[in-house]
Amino acid sequence: MKLKNLLLIAIGVLGTTVSAQSNLLNAKTPDEIGKKTAAQLESDNDKPLPYGYVHDRDVLMGKMIWEQIDLDERINFPLYYPVDTAFVGKDRRSLFAVLLKGIKDGKITEVYGDDYFNTKKTLKDMESVFKFIDTTDAGKDEINNYYDDYKSGRKVLDKQFINETELDASDISGYKVKGFWYFDKRQSELKYRLMAICPLAVEARDKARGNNDPIELFWVYFPSVRGLLHDAKAFNDRNSAMPITFDHLLNTRRFNGVIYKEENVYGDRTIQDYMKDNAQTQLLEAERVKEKIRNFEQDMWNY
């Protein structure tokens, strides 16, 4: 019975993932590519696999970990590309474009200013981060020359004197993720649960002024956006006919991240706080934290 259920699940996953290139081989004109039948649309109307219930007494060990994902690494490219939001012909967007669109459409509401979910943020609160409007030097001279006219409203500053700078997917340099490693004693297995994700980029004001220091744009509570990320597809380099959802990609940890903080008695200080001015030592400390978690699972077994 279990084998039969697994086969049914596999067939269901296959049926939903092939849909990115639907009608590709049967289309007589390019306009017909991507058009789905009623049966395909119905099969695509699925939801992400729900998390199983975990009782607090079943968690024998738990450790909260913060990691940073560098989008310059090849394995992390599916989170970054395509950077062009007007990418025509493919139903594919970068992770940042999916998150930002979800916030603008009101589908993502669990947005916070910190990784402890203390301060909630709205799109209005973050408008200055995404878009910066400034007057050019020529525009300032124009206002000074006709100050009374502009002050009274008789003249309106022309668009050629205004610079608008907006953040887009190409400005994202990485992500921070917060996750919980725990040992489930009922299943005797070390598991991981992603709790939050945060894009890193320069804000629009700094981008306009040439400052390239990235900041934390916002933190999203991950379980609340699983449905949206399940509908968004990332590129599968091994098989383009079977794209992977962002929800699946992140939950199965198909990315590379470096630990920069673990919960600790020192107020959750970061590795950089006690391993200063030495990047190699910081990487070694990150590996030590990772091995500490792995070793706990090994220590559960006695032979």
C-alpha cells in the first residue's frame, strides 16, 4: 500500500511539473505554446505538501541557525535568474520578483523588519527602500532661477530634471535565511524547518549615489508564503521540462549557505562579533557549528 501511494505521489508531481512547457510539441503557432487544457489547469491547482505536526515533546534537540546565501555561487543561480522582470515567453521569475509582486498584490502580509518578527512592515513603509526620486543638479538650478514660479505652482518641474531609481532583481546580492534544526525522536531523524527569508540589496537611495553596501530589505515568515512560492517555478538545469518550485527548492535546501549566527547565551551574537577581521576563521567557525549539529544526530545511535 505504501509503495502504491508513493507511486501516485510521484505521478502527481510529474504531472504538475511538466506544465511549464505545456503544449510545446503540439502547438502549430508560437501563440499556442503554454496554453493548457482544462484537465491540465485542474491538475495544476495543487498546494504545497503540508508540514507534519511535530509535538514539542518529540523535539529531542533543537538549534536555530542563520545562514547567508551568496547569489554569485553557481548553485544559487536559480534564486537569482532571470533578473529581467519583462522576461517574455517563460512563466518564470526570480525569487525577489516573486516576493515583491506578492507584497504589492497583498498576497504576502507577514513581512517584518527584523528576524525575530517584532516589527511588522507594510509596502508603504518600504517604498523609500524600493524607489528613490531625486532632482538633478540642472533641476535645482532651474528651481533657483524661477523660484517664485515654482513656489506658486505656476510652473511644474519637467521630468527631464528628475531622476528615478528603482530596485530590481539584478540588485539582489544574496539572501539571509533563518531555520530550525531539530532531532525528531519519534522518527529518529535530524530535520530542518525554514522559518524566514530576507533579500539583501542596496536600497534605492544608495544605488542612486553609487553605494554598494547591501542591507536587509525585509524578513518574510516563510510558512505563510509557501503557497505563493509553490506556484512560482525556478529553473531546473538538469531537466527544463520539469521545473522546481521555489517552495521545494528552499525546503529541500538545494542552495548553499554559510552560517553566520546561531542562537547562543550571548544574545545570539554573530560569528563576526567574536571572530573579527579574519574571514577564514569565520568560515571555519561556521563549519564547526554545522558539524556540531551533525554530530548530535550521530551521537543518538549506539552500537
